[in-house]
Amino acid sequence: MRRLLEGAARRGMGRLFVVVLPLLTVLSAVIGVLVDSVVAALVLAVLLGLLATALVLAVVSARARMLAERVDRVAEDRVSAERLFDGGHEWRELAEAIDRMAMARRTQAEEVVQERVRSKRLLEELPSAVLLLDGPALIYANRAARELFAMPEDAAHVDFVDRGYGALLDAVEEAAEVGRPIDLELDRGDRTFTARASRLGPDQVVLVIRDITRVRRLDAVRRDFVVNASHELKTPVAGIQALAESLALALRHDPSRATRMVYRIEHEAGRLARLVRDLLDLARLEEPENVQQRRRVNVAEVVRAQVQRMEPIAAERDITIDVSLPALAVVVALPEDVRSIVTNLLENAVRYNRDGGTVTVCLTREDAHVTLEVSDTGDGIPEQDRDRVFERFYRIDKARSRAAGGTGLGLSLVRHAAERHGGTVTLHSEVGVGSTFRVELPVAAG
């Protein structure tokens, strides 16, 4: 019987009942005949039944413990369930089910890990600062946040008050209390930020901070540009309108005066045309560039053409233009940008020169750069104005600039066009002697 029970224990609970219970019934009957007592037979049968039940429970408990241990091993990915279970068809089905469950769990775990990696990578690349706080504890801060608050990657706390961002702490606390997003804007030195604090859980708040300094500066530049452009356009338009009204009267009563008015109208119209041209150039330079539109441009040809255009204007004031050009000085660039650089430098050199002065144009190619230098013998630029002459609509002497027909945009266009092609523009000036503008453009496309 022991061997049968051990075999039953090995083969499982189902087979144990098949073998043990009929055996107990036979033993009970035999003992009843031998003892010749019904009561004794019944008592013995009950005792044997209890013994069999205890044995079955022990076998089932041992099997359950073994099953739990093996399932743990499968859960830890140490082995397949099919290698842990032997026996009949029922155990194989259980092993297959456990394997399927383990595979599904591993797949879900891998997906969660990959999603976390993608989410963290995305947060790390965001230009906005992102912080996740659980009460006062810092759970996560992306790269932009660590740079903004100058803290290490493993920081567990950020003191907004000590760092001058106390308003952020107030927003975080308010968002945690009211349960809705809190938006605010704050200035820190010369920088401007917007922030939003949003509650994610009972104590968790996510804080997103954007640096809008550049956006605000661009808005200010645009507003100033509209105001300045409107003012610059209004002056020649009003002048042309007044001159046209006076011209109608002068044609009838003073023909010689009418001739002078025609000349002044022509002057104002030319100034208006130059302003419109510069505004269009400025708008073109601010548009996203299509690099495929760049092509080989011989800067020497562009300089030669613009010098020929400016020579009659210079001759009216007895200004000499000296030119030193190679036969070939090629760069890969947008032709319109090269023309804008050369045109504005030459026009300024002639316009702000003294009568009888000289303009010197020198073009050279050195290594991987083409260098253009334009010098004049004018009044020069005071030191305090040299850093600002490249700003839009900035003028050293507004009265003189308007009299000369300047728009205040020329040098801004030169710098913008040069920098867009990876080049540079520098200025050397001496009051009472003159100024020299030097532009370097890379030969290859930048």
C-alpha cells in the first residue's frame, strides 16, 4: 500500500483517489468479517478514512508548495514551465498556461520599459524645463530644468526661494490645493519665463517652464520696426504730396521754381524707392532660406556692376572710386544677398563721404574666404555708435542721414546677409578720417 500511495503522490491527486479509496473499502470489509463486529468495523473504517484524508491533504499541500516554487522560478524568467512539470496531460496543460502567462507578462514589462525610455528621451530633448514634484521632494527634472536651476541630475530637492523663483513655489502649492492648472509669468534678471503647475495626483505636481525672452524681444523688434518703417515711409510720401501740390501752382506762375520742385520730387521718390527696396530685402532675408537656391556667384562681377552704377552719382560730388578686383572671386551663395551686401556698402561709402573724397573698394580671396573691404574718407563713426550702426533704422545723425537719402537699414541688411552665409562683418573707423567695412564670406556653402 505504501508503494501504491507513494506512486499516487508522484502521479497526482486524481490517481490517488482512484487507488486509495477502493483499497480502503476492501480493507474495511475484511476487517469487519474478522472482527465480527459491525461497530468495530465502522470505527476502523472511519479511522482509515481519516488517515487517507490526511494523507491526501499532505500530498496536495506538498504538491501545491512545489507548484508555487516552480511558478516563482518561471516568474523570475529562470526556466520554462514545461521543464518544471512532469506527469500527465493535466500538468502539461497547466505548464503551457503558465508559460503563456509568463510570456505575456514579460512582453508587457518590456513595453513599459521601452515606453519609459522613449518618454524620458523626449522629455530630455524638450527646450522647456519640466519638473515633477511629490510634495517637497523632486522626482524628476529634465535637462532644461537642471540647466535652469543649476542642479545635478540626482538632485532630490530644489529650493525655488533661494534661487529667486519663489513665485514658482507658490504656483506649485496652489495647484496642489485647488486641483487645476496655475499659470504665471515672471521676470528673472533680463530673462522672462512662463510657467504652468498642474496636479497629477494627491501630492504630485508637474511644473513646465518656458523661456520666452527671445519671443518678447522679437515682438519688441517687430513693434519698433512697424513704427520706424511707418515713420520713414510717411516722410517722403508727405514730401512728394506737398511738392506735387506746389508744383501745380508753380507751373503757372514760376516755371523756374517748378523745375526745382521736379528735382526735389525725384529725390524724394528715389528715397522712397530705396526704402521699399530695403524693406523687401529685409523681408526676404528673414524668410527661411532654401539652401538649394544657392549657386556659384562671382563677387568680382557683382562689385564691378555696382561700381559702374554708383560712378555717376559719385561724380556729382567729385568723389573718386578706386577699385582693386581679381578676375575671379567665387562664392556659393544667394546672388540677391551678395548684391545686397555690395550695394549697401558702396551706397553708404558715397552717401556719407565728403565732397571730393575717395571710396576704395578691395576684393581678395584668401584660403577659403572672399574678403570685401569698402573704405571712405568721410567723418567717421564715433566709438559709442560703432556697436549700434548695424541696428535697423539706427542713425548717428538723423538730419544728415535724411538729407543724404539714407534709410537706416543698409548696414543691418549687410550684417544679416553675411551671417546667413556663415560670414562676418567688421568695422574700423576713426573720427575725421573715415571708415572701413570688412566682409568675409566663405567660399563654400555654409
